[in-house]
Amino acid sequence: QVQLVESGGGLVQAGGSLRLSCAASGSNFAIRAMGWYRQAPGKEREMVATIASGGTTNYADSVKGRFTISRDNAKNTLYLQMNSLKPEDTAVYYCNALDRNYVLSWGQGTQVTVSS
């Protein structure tokens, strides 16, 4: 199973930027896809962005043009560059990884707070 640890969250003003990182360990060579999800208070967890092993990316409509997902296979790290942040982006952000056995692993989450 893949172990995931997120970092990079924090407090930022609206219009600012943050870069989240997700360090993976374990069966890294067998990861099929990775993604970022978020959960705001009182809301369900939602997909933010995903990236397949071949590099294909997918974004939620609410973040298209502002967020960029990327993956450094040499460092076994997933990133989420978040620009033009809005108060509605405030949430706990989680990364996940789907391994070759289709087992889904989650990190512990990192808080992102955007002030208006």
C-alpha cells in the first residue's frame, strides 16, 4: 500500500498562491493515478484534480485555469499549484493514489484557508 503525506497548506489572502505537495512512499512504481481532493466544512469531499500515470490530467470546473496538478516521479511527489485563490477554495486538501491492485490510499490532509 502507498503511504501519502501532504504539506504546503496554510493561510493566504484572496488572489494569492500556494503549492501543495504530497510525498509518496511504498509501492510508488505501481501507482496508476494520483489526485487531489478537498472537503470544506459541512460539504462532501470533491475532486479537485487528477493525473494518470501517462500524464493525462483532469480538473474540476471550479479550478480550471487556476490550479495545476503535476507529478515528479523521480521524487515520488505530487504537487498542486494553486493560483488566484478564492475564499471558496478554503478546505482540507487530500491527496490520493490508486495502485496497480486498484487499492486507493489517502493522505491525512492539509488545511488551506483563503481570507477575503
